[in-house]
Amino acid sequence: MIDDDDDDDVIHGWSKTGAESVPKNYQHNLALAFAVKEINGDPNILPNITLGLRILNSYYNARMTSKATLSLLSSQHRFFPNFKCVTLNTLIAVIGGLTYGSFSTVQENKLLLSSMYQMVPNEATQYLGVIRLFHHFRWTWIALFAQEDDSGDKFLEILVPMLSGNDICVDFTARLPADTFIANELNDFFRKAEFFTAHFETKANVCFVYGEGSSMVSLRILLMVGSFLSFPPVHKVWILTCHWEFELLSTQRDWDIEMFHGALSFAVHSNQPPGFNRFLMSISPSWAKGDSFIQNFWEQAFNCLMKTSSVQGGSKEMCSGEEKLDSLPVVLFEMQMSGHSYNVYNAITCRELKSDLEEVKSSNSNCLLISLHHFLRTIKFNNSAGDTVSFDENRELNTGFDVINLVTFPNGSFTRVKVGRLDPRSPLGKELTLHDDHIVWHGTFNQVVPLSLCNERCHPGYSKQKKEGEKFCCYDCVPCPERTISQDEDMDACMKCPQDEYANMKKNQCIPKVHIFLSYREISGITLAILSISFSLITALVLGIFIKHQETPIVKANNRSLTYILLISLLLCFLCSLLFIGRPFQVTCLLRQTAFAIVFSVAISSVLAKTITVVLAFVATKPGSRIRRWFGKRMATSVVFFCSFIQAGICTLWLSTSPPFPDMDMHSFAGEIILQCNEGSAAMFYCVLGYMGILATASFSVAFFARKLPDSFNEAKFLTFSMLVFCSVWVSFLPTYLSTKGKSMVAVEIFSILASSAGLLGCIFCPKCYIIILKPELNARDQLIKRKM
């Protein structure tokens, strides 16, 4: 509370507490006194004006707070509300817990308190910071502690839905007693202590605490009671709100605070004003007139008795009055200005208020109030610590929060280390800045970021699967299905790899697939190419032998034209298998099946014409046969042309409607992309194969019928056997072809082409080449007549 006073006293009017309080709160009083002294000592700020102050204790009690508020409306030392006999002192402003240290629900009732300015930012900013903090460390399983009053109820009402909406679960919620000084609550304390310590055995390693400074005292008593009940030590990560002050009663000075080592807390941004530490060092029991708090503080802080104390006897020594504040444990008093004290200091140091006060100094209090209220709406100044002080449209301090790491020491002291900043004016998602390497964790966690989860995290390669009947933060880890991966921990679902990539064995990475085709650089491709060329050379050699010996009886006896056509078609069959080796292109895909189909149809048609020629030759020799007129070269050529023309027509229709094209099979094999020729129309492909099957069946049937006809150079037997080999190869080809994928399927087709062509070449021409080359004496007309007889 600030008075406009013409008295020369710098500090006066401090009300006496009359009961034990937390010694640490005394720093708030000293911050107020320091700010007033700083203003009054500078003639450039408020010339000819002296500020005074009155400080009253709330005792953490609503009744006492109301009484203190009413006393402000009365003359000093006379309790007559709304009636002031003394006009010397003019009340300018009131600085209370609602303005510098609380996020009370008055934030929602600003219309009722239109002249209240809060030295703290909006509480929603702090909630946002907590969510960002939990996400930063990936904590999803936490315990909540809230003060057992209206503010705690409001806190839970707002925060719990926010946590759920951000995928964070609350393991349990506990309430802290709001008043630790009532004896009849001891039984309740023991009950709560048992409840807390029992819950601390859960996996929630993070405890978020919401409460005023007295909550610290309550929590310490509860934990101490738990230790008396032989419950295990509580080693958690404590997350504390801005309201929190790490304070203890004087009777708790020797209590261990090691369990709070590594705690993180939010604090309204603060700095150390110059001269404050020197000011604290000058404090002594006789330092100022009218300070009714100092005796009570001194006795509690230094555990001694003042000469003017009303307490008699006891084991306490007398205070010397020379004690220094810097010798006190930090749990009782800090030499560094705390966040709450800094808010008090900022509430006083409105240096730019000078001109406004001068204008209305001679006016009545209503004019002063209106002027002050108007000025504070737009005020913006730099305090002596170098920070800018201003208010937003909601009359709340325009600032952010510091993230503080509490580091304790074996001697019971501690220090606050700034490890981050929460700035609501930063871009969305970047409001919280943390320096992880500066954070000190409790020794239980071996300086590793603690885990606070319902269960172990799912490693990459696994995804989460909800457990029935439990909170959504509790889940099982299941392996990713085929062709899916998870690269981060705790993935809700595995993601599919792109079509040109596949999942590795651990299911945590997509690997580019290898392009696969039957290449000339691999053993199978080289082998098939060598066989194809070798059979082509052999066929060319046979053709050369037959051309060289074309006038011999064995060559002339079996229709030389059909023999040449068959050998040339077999030569082309061997060569067309090379189209199946190598990377598929548009041209090779168009030629592969169609060239093979037409050339093979010519070969089978030639075999069919040969068998028909053999049959007609035998029948035509019978007396009175009318077949003789059909017998001749033209008939054989017509059979070859007609049968091949039908196959050529089918292939032409295929190419004009749905031709083959280069394609990629990405799904048959996990790590491979098969480069292949898509047949375009499967129906046309099987029509081509079916027609060749019909020709082969017809050739085999005619040859089988003519196999026992008497003739020295009857090749029907060889044709029958060759067609048996041909049909056997292609009957086994179909199921094998359909059951294979990729380059193996291509290799099967090449092998079938080579095997069937080699069967025709070997079965039909090997016996004749044997006679032409090794038994030339049998290749004579007389031998032909002799054998015929």
C-alpha cells in the first residue's frame, strides 16, 4: 500500500504480524521499501513528493485479509471504515497478492475491478508453457497436485481437459491443504500423507504442483509425515507454477530438501535491481522506524530472542542485532530478488508517473485516481534492472516467464538456475525455449532425461495399440505390418513405404528398391545368351550342310523347301530368345512375344507340312489314288503360309488393340522392382499360345499316324518324337511360367523356347546329319532302292 505523504520519513507505518509467518515473505516487504526509498531518494522522479507505505499481513486467512483491507479505509490505528479523521496521508494505490503474486479468478471479473492492474501475465500463458514442457520431454503420464481451495478447483477444471487434448494423461490428482496452521487437521494430514506416498509408487515420475507459497509448507509436512510412516523416499520431477515460492517455516529449517533437487518451475521474468543486495546487507533490527515485522522476522530467521521480546525463558540465545541476512539459509531468506518481490518492485517504480502526479497534486483524491488509472493503461517504461514494464489490454503485465531449475546442496541450501524462457509473443509452437544441457536432474535419474510414461515407449519399427479399459496413454507395442515402418518412438500408426521403396528388417526405414531384370551381366543371362547363340550357330551349320548336299537323295527325299524353311525358322527362334534378355524397352516388348509366336508358328507349320507330305506321299503311290493331284511343293508351301498367316493376324490384332509395353512390378518382391514387359492383353497372349498349341497338337497327331508307314527315308518317326518333345516342354511351361515372378519367369520362357527348338532340331536333323557326314555310303539312290525292296 502506498501513501502520498509530505513526511520526511522514508519508511513508516508497518503493521505488526502478531504471529509466526514464513520468514521468506519478508523479502516482499523489503522490495517494497527498497523501491519507495529509491523513488524518494531521487529528486528527479517525484520532486516535493514523499511516498510512504503501510504493510499488513494476510496470515493466509480470508478473514484477516478482509480486516486488513477495511483498515485501509480507516485512519491509521483507528478502525472506523469509510471514516478518516486524518487527511495528511492520501492512499494512492494498493499492492496485494492479487496484483503481484496470484492468478486469481478475478481475472474473469475485470469489470468489477476496473482499476486493478496485475503484475503477472495471463495464466493461460503458463498453462501453454506446461503443455509445451511436457511435450518437449515427452512426458505423458503425470500426477497433479492442487491447493484445496477455489483456485485449485479452477486450476483442475481448466488444465485437465487441456492435458487430455494434448495426449497427456493424469495418473492421479491430489489436493494440498490450504491452511497448515490448524491443529484439528493433523489427522487429515496423516491420511493424505499415506495417500500420496502410496501413489508415488506408480510410474508417474513427474508431479505438477499448483498452489500458493503456503502449499510448499503443506507439501513438506505431508512428505515428512510419509517418511515417519516408513513409506519409501519420494524422488520425482517437480514442476511448479509461478505462484510457488520455495519457502519453509522457521521450524523446518533443518528439514531435508534433497527430494526437490532438479525441480523445474515457472517464474515471472525477473532481474536483480542494482543496489538491492547492498540494501539487504544494511538491514538490522534498528534499520527503520515503524517496522513492526522486523522483530518477528529476526527471531524466526536467526533463531534467537530480541531484547524487547515478550517470550521469556527457553533455550534460545539473545540476538546481537549484528546478524547479517546473507548468513541465512536460502530456504528462509534469499539475497537474490525473487519473482514475487520483483513484481512488487515493478509495481512501485513507475518513474514516468512524475508529471501526472504533479498536475493533480493539489486536486482531490478522485482526480488523482482518475489520472493514475488513465496513465497506467498506456504506461511503458524501463525499470532500473533494464526490463520494460507495460500492461496489455487486459491490464496484465506484458511479459513472459523464466523457466527455473532448482539445484540443492548437501548443506541444505539451493540455487535457482534459469534454463529457459516462455514468451507468449513468439511464433506458435516456439513459445518455449529450453537449454536441456543446463538442466540438472535428481540423482535418481543419473542425469538422463527422466521418463514419465504409463509403459515403455514403442521403439521404431513398432506402433501403439490401445489397451482396453485403460487410459489412452497406456498401450501395447505391436510390430509394423509388412511394407510399413515407424521411424520415431511411440508412433500411433505405421506408415507405408513409397512404391519404389521397401521396409528393412527392423521396420524402421524405407530402402530404395533395386531394379531387377534378366541382364547380360549375370550368370543366368550370360548362360542363356551363350546357349541361344550356340544353337543358332549349330542351326546355321546344319542349314549349310543341307545346302551343300542338297542334291543327295536324303535331302531331296523330304522336300528341300520345307527343310530350309524349318531350319531358318529354328534359327530365328534361337535368336529371338535374345530379345528376352536385357532391360525391357518399348521396341523389345513389342517384338518379344509377337516375333517368337510368328517364327514358332512357321516352324510348327513346317513340321505339319512335312508330316502331311509324308502321308500324302505314301497314299499317292497307291493305284487309283486321287490324292496325287494334290501332292506337290505348292501344297506344302500353302500349309505353311496359311497356318502362319493366322498367327500373324492374331499378333496384328494384339498389337493394334492392347500391345505389350515396359512395366514395373513393385509388389512381388519386397526389395525389388521388376522391370518387365506387360503383355497388355493377357487374353491375346494366351490366344497366341493356344494357337501354337493347336498347331503342335495337329502336327503331333499327323506324325503319330504316319510313324509306321514303310519308307526308307520316312521321317515321320523323327517328326513324332520331335513333336512329343515340343509338347512336353510347353505343357510343363505353362504351370511353371504362371508360378514364377520377375526374371525367373523370363528365364523359364527363354528355356522353353531353346528346349523346344533344340528338340525339333535334334530329333529331325541329327539322324540325317549323321548319315550325310558319317555314313555317306547310305546317302545313295541304290541304297534307297535296296532298303525299299
